[in-house]
Amino acid sequence: MIQIKSVSVGTLGTNCYVVTDKYSGETAVVDPGGVNARLMTILKEIGEENIKYILLTHGHFDHTAGVNAILEDFSPQVVICEKEEPFLSDVNLNLADILGCMSFEPIYADITLCEGDSLYLGETEFKLMETPGHTTGSACFIFPEDRVIFSGDTLFYQSMGRTDFPTGSHLDMMKSLKRLKNLSGDYKVYPGHNESTTLEYERISNLYMS
């Protein structure tokens, strides 16, 4: 079972999530697009020995710009979809150059995952689901036991991520949203921006999932 804390970070107000397995204390940080005092306080309270992963739903700078700052104080492994790894060092792909993030430093992945690959926080399994569309290697992290999806910039509350950035594809996005829609049962959805939602609500109310 996991506990989730949300912190808005970075210039674009990205949702960064601190996900902790309640029994072991092992923790993952999802999409640290920046760091601030609140995020660092949370991580220090959890303790360096428990910060196990940084999970990146995709490689845009507003989801990754805080990675290296976290690595200065902690020792998690950086995890991303294999297809998205080039974004971690290419300022054109990750939009740092396009959107004027002048101080972006390359990031290095420790673990690259593909469709269906899984990792664990303590006894809690989570899986990567490839959901291209926003970028070619965009992915969701799914915690089946807790019925939780970290959807990055794929699925938003009553909306979806943009598809007009490098490697984006509207057709791929529609296919990815359909795959999410067809998951069995309901899930709590934690997106990269704006408020959280549920998969069942989006099935009914999100025009892009109809």
C-alpha cells in the first residue's frame, strides 16, 4: 500500500509526487520538474536510505529539471521509458532550448523500462505502460494493487497532453487514451498538471476518451 504526497514544482507548476510504500518506507519521486523547500523537506524527513527511485513519465524539462538537484543530496535510481532516454540530454527534444531553460544539465538514466516491465517499492509492484502521443516515449506508471496511475502528460482532468511538440503524435495519443480507457476497473489518476481525477470519471466526461 502506498502513500502519495503532491508538490507543485517548477516554472510550469508541474505535479511532482512523492510515493512511499507504507510498510517498507521505500519511496519514489515522480516527475521532479524542479525542487523547492517543501519537496526537499519531505524527502529529508523520509530519509536518504529510503529514496529509491526517480520515475520520469517523459523527458520534457518541466518534469525532469529537478532530478540533478535531488541527486546532490540523495541516491535514487533514475527510471524512464527506454524510448524516451534521448530526451534526457537533448535540449531540443526536452524543450529546454525552445522554452528558454538556459541552465538545463543532462540527466542520466540508471534504469530504462519497456512496456509491461515492473519494479518494486518494498512489496508494492508498479509497472510501466507505454503511452506515446505527447512524446514518443511517454509512459504511465501503474500501481495495480493500489489502483493508481501516474499519467504524466498523457491523461489530464477532462483533457489530454499536447501533441505538437517534437515526436508528438495525435494519432498515437488517441491510441494511448483508448488503452487507458480499456483498463479493467477504476483507478485514481495523478496527472502531470492540474487536478487529480479518476479513470471512470474520464471515461464518462473526457471527450478525448469517448
